Amino acid sequence: MHIRNALISLLLILASGASIAQVAEPTPGPDRTRLPGGFAEDVEWPTRLAMRTQFIRGMCPISKKVVLVPDAATYLAELQNWTRHDRWPVLFEDSFYAPMFIRKYQPEVVYRRASVGTLPRDTAAKRELVQRAVALAWRKDESTATTPAQAYAERKFRPAGVVVTSMSDPAWTAAAALAAAHGQFVVWLDGDWGETDDVLDANRTKELIATVNELVSSTGETWNAIGDAIELLTICRTLPARCVFEPSSAPDGLPPQIFEGARATTDCLGRNLDGTRWGFGSWIFGGKTASAYVAMSAYFLNRDRVWLGNTYPDEGDWRKYGLGETARLDSLFKFDVTYDESLTLAQLQAQTSGGLTADVVMMTSKGNQDFFDLGSERVSPYEVPVLNTPAMLYLLHSWSMKTPGNPDTVGGRWLRKGVYSFAGSSHEPMLPGFMPPTILTRKLLGGIPFGAAVRYWPGESPFAMPWRINVFGDPFIKCMAPEKMRRPEVPITPSDTMEDLNNTAMLLLDAAVESPSDDAYAAAISAQALLGNDVMAIGLWNRAAEAQAAGSASAQAALGSLFREQRDAAFAAAFERLKRVTSRERDMLWSLLGQSLATPQGRDYADLLDQHVRRNFPAADMRRLAPTLARVHGAAYVAQRLEELKSTAINLRERKALQNLKSQY
């Protein structure tokens, strides 16, 4: 496989200046023996994949509106309004994922759709509704096609991907959206395959691979080798992150011991039973709200802000995995780049005190699933920054995706913060097991979708075998130069059947001013925060305080806006009014007010922070807080608190760190 030549040809395409909207639809051949897309035989498969997915992304216009829905039936009903001529984001209304998406997407209007009822109980009927939504998004205007296969056949369109899901798993919401978005087949994988943080044994791994391959084959498309029609595979349901896979022999240059330890399930799928790759697998798991957010973020959001945090030394093999060349390339292609060449904990905390606003995050660090090293400091998963907007993540860090369902791990914490695409290791991959960032960046800039770009291709490395890097999210995600990612937009047709939340927000504002109460202001503030109007939300919080109407409900509604705008005193005042504090709110507290501990104002917040030390990993919080607590309450109080926290610490490392800190007091 001539990987170098393929990359060169991709970059030549990129340099030609053609936008996605200008890519003409390839003319399909008269029979299925022709290459998918009508390409000539001498066009390398990476170029074909880049151009096919480029065309698919750009062929369907979008509109700058968001529709919020209350339940699964309404979600599916709204997806059925997508056509070849217009698509728009559909999200479940909540206080976390929907506002985060809206802050980035910046729609012209946000609608709230009333419930249409409930989904049918019968599994076959639910499947039919999903298939119909996909067909409606792709069929011709005059068509009566009700299945994806019918819609694709009448367009002579050959899908590049297959989505595997189950209507018994809430992640079907992502499957329905991504199949409709990219023109994919939907197939059904039911049954109990284990939980997210389990390890699938060798026999069950083979059974899973064989079953998925049979499902892909059932579509009737070519699929079982690189360069066939089906190249991308998305699993939207609960599966173990890790599995046991035992190929017959080790690649040249690698010892037999290489087979010891678990593999990443997503890197064993998209392969034949002998381990040869036929496609590139990715995985979405979680609740219906989070899964829909993952799909909508991948498909609709632009990616133009890049944050790069490097901790690897510029020497030896580490140099190859630094981020300097990525920073240069992304800047050259007009991304807004923030690059920390030697990231420390202090720098990370200072830069993200009000949250991290970035579309693409790449970070290197050493460590394990429950810690990572920044400079000379070993830090806990609690130092993963709060995200203000959705982000995709490439994390060069061992073990990060070992148990992605656990928020007290590095990978689990990033997922909990709202990353919608994530490549990370499920076991010790060894440094060469990671795709070097420079090569990944060149592939992405050349139009290769993320699910394929982050993998070693056959012949590219011995680590092209089934290995230990898991990929979460939509494998179709593109990350080309921002000006090349623009898609055609269509005007919004005003709706007379859905609630316009811009109007609702103004009515709620007027109602709160006219009849001040905690609940009234909470409703008004929540509406503004949902729409991404943080400054307006803060203004309403201030009015509620002036009217002596600010209570726990309005404080809860305003907290995120106060955090993002870094209003320390107002944030502290709102936080103290909360009746119940979530882990997300504690993370915001420490991110924003933890910075104050190095200033004279730190004394004002010491007691509040002390009440909310994060108990599983308390050592880092206490290292920041202890000096201020000693000044306020004395050394004996600090020693007592450290002893108390040892009983809640999650592991021996934390307890030792607390004991070492206690020796200073």
C-alpha cells in the first residue's frame, strides 16, 4: 500500500482549492464490479475514501435552526422531516448537552417541539420508524421509498458506512441520526454483550466479529476488504471497551508477548476473523440525550479552534509525538490555534479556569487510567478541564479508555465533560502504537475522516494489527481547513406549529420582572442560558438578587453562565445557594475559584472550597487549599482535614499524597 503517495495525492486535492460544495457527484458504473464512486483503478483507496465522504458531507444543505424535543418518539418524528434538501440539529432538551451544542452552533432560531406521544412497544415497528427516517432523508422528491436500500438504489448511491445498533439500547438515537446524515445502512445487533467497562473473552470476541460481519454482509454491498464500498462502521450500543483477540502470529519485529493483554474492541471490529482490516470501526454508547448530542455535534458543527497541550520531551522517540508540527500545520490552514509546548498543571488551570473553548483538542501525557503527568506533577482525572463547547479529542495517554464508563478515570472524565469524538488507549499501547500527531494531522487536512485517519493502515506499521486504541464517536468526522468545511445553507422556513424559544425567553423575562420570584427568574435565566446568551442570563441573575428573589432555583440556572464569564464573586454567591451540588458544579467551582487561592481574595472562598473538596481524589485540591486554610484556621485544622480526607481517597497513591501533605502541618 503506497501510503506516502496516497497522502501526497490527498494534499494535492486539498491544495486545488475545491470546496466540498464544489465536488461533483461521481457517476456510478453500470454494474457493481466498478469501484464505488466510479473511480479509476489507479486512484488509491485513501483518496477515494476522502472524496466519497467529502461529497456525502457537502451534498445536503443544512439550516441554522435547532429543534429541541422532549422524548424519543418526538425525536424520531422530527428526524423524519430531514430531506436531501435540508437538515438541522435535533436534540433532547436538557440543561447540559443542548446548551453546549447551541453555544457553538449559534443558530438563528431554536424551536421546542411538543411531544407526539410514545414509541410503539413492538421492536419491529420501532425499527421500521428508524429505517423510514433514513429513507426520507435520502429518497428523491417524487419517491415513495420507505427503506434506506430503496432510497439508495433509486439514486444509484453506494453507502460508505454501516451503523450497528439495537432499539433496546438508548444509543439508537445516534444511529438513526448518523445513518440519515451520511446515507448509511442500519443493521440490528441485539442481545447482552457485556457492560462498557467489561472485557469480552476470546470466544465472545470472535462471535461478536463474526456476527457484525454477517450483518454488514446482509446489506448486499461489497465490504470485506479495504477499498470496497463499505469502509466505516459505527457501533451504537453498549459493548465492552476491551476484548481478547488472538491472531495467529505476531507481526515482524514484534515479540510474541505483544498478544498479552486486552485489545480495543473498536479496533477488532471492522476486521475479518484473521485480523485483516476491511474497514474502520467506531463506537457510541450512553443515554439517548448524550448519544443524540454526539451525533449532532459530529455532523453539524464546524471545527476551527484547536487546543494543543504537549508534555512530551523534545528528544528521542518522544519528539516524533510532539505537537509542534501540528500547531504549524493547523495555523497554516487557518485554524485558531492555542499551543502549549510544555504544558504544566499551573498553565492548564490558568488557561481553563473559565472552561475550555475548543473544537479540536490534542494532548500528550504519561500516566494511567486514574492519573496523568503534567510537567513534574502527577494529577488526578479531576484536572480534566470543563468544556464550554463540544470538542473532539486525540489523547496520547496510556490506559485512558480502559473503563470509559467510569468518570473517575481520565477517559471517562473527558467523556463526561462532553467530548463527542475521542481516540484513546484501552491498554498500554506502547508509544509507537499511537498514530503520530503530525501524520494524523496531515491525513485529516487531506480529507480522511477521523475514524480512518487515527488508525494505522495496512502496511503502514506493525501496529496496524488489532491493537489497543479505542475510537469513540462518528467515524465520518472531517477536520479539514475551516474554509473547506463550509456547507450550503438554506433559509429557515418559520414554523407555526413549534414554540420559538427566542419569543418564550422574552416572555419569561417580562414575567420575572413583573412578578419576581426564585422560580420565575430561574425559568427566565434557564431560557437565556439554553440559547447561549450568558451575558443576558447574568443580567437576570443580578436583577433577581436586587429584587431579593435569588434562590436555589435561579442560582442553579445561572451558575454555568457565571462560570463561563468568570464572575468569581457572583459565582460563589450562587453556588452557596444550591440545595444539591453535582460533580459538574464542583468541577466548575474548583476550576474558577481554585485560581483565587493564589491571590489575597482566596481567603474569601477558602471555606466554600473546603466544603466541596472532591473526595475521591482530594490531594490535588488540598495542595491548593491547605496554605490558605492554614492562614484562616491554623495548621492544626489543616492536619485534621487531611486526616479526614484520607478515609475517602480512592487509592493508596492519594492517601500517601495526603499523608505527605499532612507532614507539613
